[in-house]
Amino acid sequence: MSESSEKNVKAKVHITLKNGVLDPQGKAVEHALHGLGFGGVGGVRQGKYIEVDLPQQSDKAKAKSQVEDMCKALLANTVIENYSVEVVD
């Protein structure tokens, strides 16, 4: 089997601030939305979305574990942020 016929996976990472952590950027967006007439909006929180291509990985479980290690090491500040990882084909 050639390398090009192997399945590659992509990981989608969502990173958000933990509950109780102040979110000034989310608060600024909330105020701006109110200023634009969207009065029914409240509790805006901002976050990050990161996609990671794993061209050498075809095992979804191993890919998820690898990306979770990336989150713990660099992508997320686990003291103040939560993250979730979804692995797709």
C-alpha cells in the first residue's frame, strides 16, 4: 500500500475560557452587539478554533491523543482554558 492511499486525519480543536475566568473580549463584543441594536444578547464568550492536519496519522484514537498532548503543551492554557478535540477524516 502506498503512502498516498493511506487515510489522513484532521483534528478540530475548540478552546474556551473556563467558567469564572473574566473575558474582556467577549464583554466588548456583547457591548458592541447591544450598540448595534441586538439587545437580547447576553453572556458573550470568545474562544479559539484551531485545525491540525495529521498527514502521517491514520488512527483516529492515536491522533486524538497526540492533539490532546499538543493542547496540554502549547495550544491551550489549561489553567484558565478548556479544550475539546474532534478528529475527522
